Amino acid sequence: MGFARAVADRMYFFDEGLIVESGTPRDIFNNPQEERTKLFLSQILQH
């Protein structure tokens, strides 16, 4: 995910084959709007 954050202009988050959220890496990582995106990020960004 660090690579995507560094090089992407736009990101898309899919759930069950549907786009549930899109935005800039800053938008997605710092202020996700959808619960599914928030859950996913909380699981992969844990330390």
C-alpha cells in the first residue's frame, strides 16, 4: 500500500467487484468514507 500511496494519482477500492470508494491516496488513507474501506485500512495498517 505504501507504493500505491507514493505513486498513484487516484485510487479505487473494490468490494465484491464493485467500486465502493475512489479518491486521491490522501483522501483514501486519511479520510475514508465507506465502512468497508475503513475496516480494510484498519487491518492492513496495524502495527
